[in-house]
Amino acid sequence: MNVQSIADEYEKLLPEITPENRPYWDGLAAHELRLQCCDECGEYRFPDSEVCPRCLSGSFTWSAVSGKGRLWSWLRMHQRYLSVFDGVRPYLVAYIKLDEGPPVISTLVDPPDELVFDMPVRAVFQPGFSDRTILKFAVESPEPAA
Amino acid sequence: MQHESAEIAIVGVGQSDFRALYAKTERPRDAYALAAGALRDAIEDCGIDKNEIDGLICSRVQYDRLATVVGLQNPRFVHDLEGTGRMSGLALQEAVALIASGTVDVVACVYGNNGRSAKVTYGGDGGGPTAAYDEMYGMTSPGAYVALMYQRYRGMYGASEDALAPLAVNNRRHAALNPVAVFQEEFTREDYMRSRFIAEPLRLLDYCLINDGAVAFIVTSMERARSLRKPPVRVAGTAGMAHVTNYYTAEDFFYSACQDVASRLYRQTGIAPEEVDCLQIYDNFTPTILFTLEGFNHAPRGEAWRWVDEKKIHYDGARPMNTAGGHTSESYMQGWAHHVEAVRQLRGEAGARQVPGCATVQYMCASPIVTSHILTTDEAAA
């Protein structure tokens, strides 16, 4: 597949942008991770849904979150399930727990050779194989010694 | 008439020849033809009159078409369960509840699947609630979500590279003793380690095998059961609990839900885990067996990978497990064939893989709906 047809195929994998999830995608385009936060109890949720899973309130605000999280687990996908990934197999998939609560599936950019459970990660905003910006993560570099 | 749940029995079982159905076909097989065949075998197995069946529970096939195909036009209760593996345990639970409440007297639970010939892949389409947010990272297929759990498990408890090998080897050794099992050629730990990765750390030999096939079982009161053809298999107890999140990945490996189900089941039946003669464990992917053994107190937490060894879990060992070959070697019948094997073991019909003196079998499924039953011979009633 050439770059254009990969991009076309990849676009089909992306969630359709709807009035309900548009704030999420607008956030990523602005290099910000935004989640629904419940106006009643402050619970964050992902992906978008009508009511708070904690208190059932239907009132919420899309709020920017820290983008920080922890690497809970990962795998390397060898199987050819989705042909647009042919050029990068085997590829890394990560399960990340955001500091604000919700877990998300993502990947790590420039991962270190050795991954460690619960290592801190931060959101980065990059395209996948098409133009749309998606959420990825990078391992937090240790604070430089003072 | 109302019954205590321990006064309910599985009386008839039927299933396809999974090995024969693994052969390639030009066109998809008809899941209804397969389901009807399994139901016919289950009816024949117990000798009940077809017209006595007044409840019909289906999974992966639908009641209206199936009832029409098999001429069961007036059941008093019908229910289609979704075509997922977690539903096989639920089917028996629902049948027990319906009979216990007096709603119906005889329930047929029927499963039919043409997944292989219809080329179902369980990856690359469909998926859970967040599938649309996962596929952009190439994340797809239930096995991959289990791989995430196993990676974490391995890190927490230091499980070795080949920790899953005895589970895959055990399934295959049992399948070699099961004439209808799809894969019967035995392999070694070294062969296991040479098998290719799918979602690393999981390998091909950790995966269930998608196939065509059908399973049926017939459930009724113990009272009615005693006058039927075969010795009844008592449902000594059954319990369940969901653990539902956005992902198939459970951050505690389904431990808390399994513990809740286990405590109710063992209390209800008065049977302790060490008293169970044969374990039938839902094994969509081999790590699920480890999570189950720990969740149901068969092995200490974090140590199931040390607890399993090939001798212990063989049919003639101390803790026989998945004696028909399981999902990785017999056929992926989404837990349904594990129920049939439980019945056969309790009746002494398991041939070359018969567990000596088998009087108590436990079915367990660690999944977004955790279920477990303890089945016993009539004599072994607690």
C-alpha cells in the first residue's frame, strides 16, 4: 500500500467525529487531552457518554486534564489483524491509567528498551497514519539532577 | 412445580464431531443444522419426548429459526443469549432458575456456531465498547486484552517465560484421548516455546481454535431425571457475578468477582475446592486458567503458574483439568463443550480420559461475567 491508501484505510479505523465526541478531538488538535468531568461529583470519564457512571448526573464539562498517567501493561502485536499496520509490525500497544482515573489504550512514542510497570508517562499529540491528531504517550524523562 | 436448585439435573447432552467439522468447506455451514443435530443427540441421550421440552435457551443461534427447524413451536419460555463465551454458564443458570421457579419443566439449552466456515476472526472488527478508540493503535481481538493482563500478572508474580506451556500441553494431551477433538498431535514444552507470538507475550498455542460446531444440553428436575435413560447429573450449585468495564482487560484479573462467586458457591454446596474431582475451566486463552485457579481458591494467589504441572492436571493426576482438550485443542465452543465434558465425566462416559471415581466437577469461567457451577452424581449429593 502507498502512503495515501494507508491513510485512507487508517481513516476508516478512527472513530467518526460526532457532536458528542467533538470536544475530545478538538482538544487533541489543540494538543490538549480533554475529558468529560461530571459537574455533580467531579468524576472523569472516557470515552464520551451521556451520564456520569458514578452518580448518573447528565451534567458535565469537557475539561483539560494533566495528560499524565502510568503504564499499567503493554503487548507487542505480531498478528496481522489490520493491514495498515503492516509496515510497523510487531508494534507496541499500551494500557495506560490516567492520573484522573480512566484507563486508555494507546501506544508509546520512542519507547525505552526496557519498559517498567507503572512507569510515569505523559500525553503527546501526533498523527497516526493520517492527518488527524491522536493521543499517544511518551515515557516521562527523569527530572534532571539539580 | 417449584424445586430447590440442588434438585435440578442435566439429563441429556449432545455435540458435533468437532474434528470432522474442522475440514474446510466451500460455503459456510448452516449453524441451525449443526444446532439441530446437537439437540437431536441430546434428546436421544436422555430419551425424553421432544414435546416435553417447554423452555428453549439459545446462544449464537436464535430461537425462532431453531424452534421452527426442530419443530418446537410452542415452548412456554424462550430466550436468545448473545453469542459470547460468558453466556454458556449463564444458559445453565437460567435453565436452573426457570425450573426451580416452576416456570417450565424441561429446558433445552442450544448453541450453534459456524465461525470457522463463515471466517469469523474475533479481531479486526466488532469488539468492546471502546473498540473505536482502540483500533487506531492496532489494538483488537479478545486475546490481546488478555495478553495485557498476563503481561502484568507475569511482572507481578515473576512467572517464567514458559509458565503457560503446561496448560497448552495438558489440553493437547487430553485432546489426543478425545476422538472428536480437532488437534490431537501432542507437543512438548519446547515446541510450545517455538510457536509464534500473536499478541506477545501470548503465542499461537495459547489461543482457542475457532471452529464450526454445536452443543446442546437438556435440564429438568431431579425427580423427572431419575426416570430418564442416563444417570442424572445434579446441579449442586451455581453462582455468578459480572465484572464489566470498557475493556476485556480486568485490572485484578477478575479476582474479586471470582472470589465472590466462589464463596457463595462453596457455601451453597458445602463442597470445598479441594473436594472437586475434575476442573472444567473456560480457556479462551491459557492465562485465563491461571486467573481462574486463583480466583476460585484452587491455587494460592500469584502462584497458579507454579501450581500447575503436567502430571497434576492430567486426567489421572491429583487435579484433573480440561479433560476433553479445552478450547485450545478440542474446539472453541465458548464453554459449552466444557459442560458436556463435565456431564460425561460424572457419568463415567469419558472413555480413555475418564477421571477415576469422578463424583464432583466444577465449571468455572473468568470473564466479564464470571460463572461457576458444581455438578455431582446423584449419589454424591451434599
